[in-house]
Amino acid sequence: MIWDPLLLTLKLAMVTTFLLFIISIPLASWLAQTKSKLKPLIETLVSMPLVLPPTVLGFYFLIAFSPGNTFGSWLNEWFGIKLVFSFPGLVLASILYSLPFMVHPIQSGLSSISPSLKEASYLMGKSKWETLWKVLLPNSKPAILTGIVLAFAHTIGEFGVVLMIGGNIPEVTKVASIAIYDEVEAMNYGTANFYSAILFVTTFAILLSVYLINGRYLKPFWK
Amino acid sequence: MIDIQIQKKLDSPTGQMSLDVDLSIEKGQIVALFGESGAGKTSLLRILAGLLRPDTGKIAVNEKTWFQSEPKSFSLKSQERNIGFVFQDYALFPNMTVLENLQFAAGKKGTINLEHLLELNELGDLKHKKPKNLSGGQQQRVALARALAQQPEILLLDEPLSALDDKIRRKLQQHLLEAHKEYGLTTILVSHTIEEIIKLGDWVIELHQGKMVQQGRPSELFASKEIKEKFKVTAEVLSIELKNDSFEAQLLVQNHVFTMAFSKKQGDSLRPGDRIVLASNDFKPNMYKK
């Protein structure tokens, strides 16, 4: 069905963004306040997907999780998890690939909050966790929104990683960006244009809404 | 009773400085920390609050150890010290209204009457506003009320009144005095202003380059002992110029500027920025009621 790749893209982006959000909150808050010597190393790893060709990530992912390898076959035999050419594999790769887009905005949002807010909360007897949820995160709303939207949009725009580890299986791993490539290869420009136009308009609308909201242009409608 | 005996190396604008303090503070007092900026006043408050860890020494409050470096290194968490802290930037939570800020500080104990606290600080009408919609003086009152809402035993204030204009400052000093009495606090405040310290403080401790240089009652400490005159004010010379045979100087006393004439001999050594003491044995000024 013609809508399948689009629905799959949407599902992938939503699942990835949701899981990324859960992972990124503790990671970003750790990075924002740690004095650990490991910080530069972790920051580098988080930022790698920004500069690394997606094919590199996909390639190593493929090698690591291939059932032909020790680790991949162990996962398959013990947990019945097959990450190569499957939707869960796609989600895992997307999480790694979009990690900086979620972590960076949240980290910088948290870092820009005056340290005295955190200290005031501690002096009121509040734990680190309660301080994070009730003071730090509510005061980083624009940064969190930016992170969510960028991660979502970036997952929609994925191509290389998905192709490497997902392949091109209809209804399983054939997302819209791959479907476009596929249709162009088959000279079906009409279908390719259909997918492309939808992705173009969707990502434009998503990014525009972030800039409008964070720029306070929509203040009367958004509290 | 607070006993502090600590040492800590600090980075100051003028290079490394060693904060080395040994002092006791009686329960129920208002103690002012006085000294130029960079003397270690704020660091001392932060150490007491557990926000900064001393290198060595010990802190005990009502016989209970809060910090010790030996025999076994121990530091009570900030969360468990029950300190009300008014930060220089007030540190109000922007996502909460005035009332919510107070409720967050009060926690679930809920034994304090927040409405009364709001009224005491004249915040009743503002309780549903967010901090960003308040003036500096209002924010300061919220910060004070919020620190009281958590029912602390010790209240620490880091130059809370420095950014405010004169009228509001006097009003807040009054609020602070009332709250200190009503809630039976031990209060330590950092201040540059001698007037403020004399008005509020029971005791003043002067720090210089991380060391205590003197301490005592404010009225005694700030009145230099050699001069026995009945009337005495400290003034700063703003400008001075020679007119005919005498000097005419503009002087700043607290926040008032006035002009005064000096003889050639007196005025010769004066430069703008000098601090002088004006004293008289036989002072009969004209007086008007305001």
C-alpha cells in the first residue's frame, strides 16, 4: 500500500523520540552538572553521529548484530532478539543516530539555568531527583521541546543508517526516505514525488512550529 | 550556637586566597559579615549552607557536627541542614507563582501559615503572579518569605538588599527584623552597608582577605575609639574645589549629598574619594520635623 512507508516512518519517529526522551533526560542532566573526567569522552560519543557518515554507524551495527557473529547469535538464541533487518533494530540505530539532537538542546537548556535555583531547592530539603523534575526541567521547556522536535524530524530524515541495517523490507523496514530512493530507481517519479512532497511539508511544518513557539510568536495560544 | 572553624583555599580575582575562620555565633542573634568584595563573606555563607566544602576544619551547630575533615571526613548534606538562604539573585523558581514558591519551600509539613507569611511581607495581592512579573523589591520579599516558609533555624542572607533603592530597603530591613523575632531565628547576613549593619546587627564580623580582622557590636566597632565627640558622621568626598580663600566640597553621607566649606588648611589634603569623619563637641544644628 502506498501509505505504508509513511506510516512506518511516523511509527519509527514516534517510538524513537519517546525512548530518546527517556534516555536523554538523565544523560543530559548528568552532562550538565558533572565534573567527571569522563565528561569529554561521553560528550564526544554523543556528538559522533553529527559528523560520522550514517553508513559507518550502520556498517558496525550490521557487523555487531548480525546473527552470523557471536554477539548477534547470542542475542538471538538467548533472548530471541533479532536486530538486523527488523523494526527493533531500526529503532535502536535511530536512537543512536538522533542522540545528539535530543541531548544537546536539553543539556544546554539545563546548563543555562542559574545554579542558585538548584541550590535553593537542595536547601529546601529536596532531593536531586525532585529538583530535576520540579525545578530544572519545567524551566527548560523550550529546550526540551526543541530536543523532541529535532529528534523527531531527524529520524524522519534518516536514510543511510536505515538502509544499512534495515534493508528495504515492505511494512517492516521500508520507511518513506527509502521508498523514495526505491521509486526513483524504478523511474516512478510520481510516487517518489508523492512521498517527497509529504516529507517536505511535514518537516517544514514541524520546524516552523518550534521556531514559532520558542520565539514566543504564539504566546497568546501557548502558555 | 554555631561553631565554625574552617580553612579553604579560594580562587579570588587577586589570585589564590586562603579563607581561615574561627568563630562562634550565639543562637538568636543577627550577625553581619562585613568586608570588601572578595574577602570571603559569600564563601563563608556557602560553606555553612553545605554548598561549598571546606578543605579542613569543623562546623558544629547546637553540638551536632555538620562538617569535619578528621578523624573521619564527614559533611551533612545541604538538604538536612534546614537553612533558609536568600540568594543575591533571589533564585525564585520562574515556573511557579509566588504562592507555589512558598508551598514548595514549606514542603509537605504544612504547619506554617503561608497566608500569614504572605501578609507579613505584603505579598497577599501578588500570590498568584510569576516572579518575572514582580519588581526587584517584591522579588526580594518573596525570597525572604520563601526562606521563612521552610521554617529554618538559621537564616542566611547574601547581600539581599544591595540592589534596592533606599525607601524599599528600609522597609525590608523592618520586615527582616520582625521575621527574625517572630520565628526565633539565628540570622547571618552579608552586607557592605554600615547603616544597615548598625540597624540590623547584634554583632558584626569583619573579614579581610579571608581572615577575620575584628568583631564586636556594630555601634562600637564602627565608631573609631579615639574620637570622643558627641556628634559624628562618616562622609565621602565627592568633589572639592577652591573658591576664593576656602574649599567647597560636596560630601556624601549615606545617601545624602550636601555641600560644606573647609578652610584652606583643612581642604588642602582632601581628594575626591577620601573618607572623612565630621565630628563636633558643640553641635547645634537647625532641626525641622519632616
